[in-house]
Amino acid sequence: MNTLLSSTVALIMGSVLVINGIVANTDAIIADAKGAANGANLHQLATVVEVYYLDHNHYPEAHSGEELIKLLEQENYILNRPLEPSIFHYQSFHRGQDYSLKLGAN
């Protein structure tokens, strides 16, 4: 009886540790996936900014990632808003002849 009880307790403790380990791992996987998606969105935004330049002979004159995305949406350059537009940092320089586009912290 004592062996059965200790085996049951060990099984329950082992299950709890495995389940908690998986939950913690899931958070890391989700964070990695968001980072990958944001990186892909950054690349797509840079491509759209270059297309905008080809059409207008200057880069979009915006002072934040959210402002850039709003402008590009209004002019139908993008149809789907990135997951977290506030993490993109955009700044145009020299009257729209240069720009900086970076991925910031979540």
C-alpha cells in the first residue's frame, strides 16, 4: 500500500512538472513567433516604402511607425495592418529623400 501511494504521488508530481514545463515553453514559443512575424512585417514595410518612393519620388513623410502605417493604408499601399504597429519606428529625413525604419521593443 505504501509503495502504491508513493508511486501515485511521484506520478502526480512528475505530471505537474511536465505540464508546467510545457506551459512555460509555450510562452517562449509565442514570443519567438511574434518576433518572427514582426521581423517579416518590417521587411514588408521597407518594401512598401520603396514602392511608395517609386510612385512619388520621395519617401512617406511620417514621424512614427503608426503614422507611416496609417498613411500607407489610406493610400492603399497596405491592406492588412501589422500585428503591433507601435513597435515600428519610422522617420523620414531630407524632405522625404531618406528614411529610417527600425523594429523597437514590444
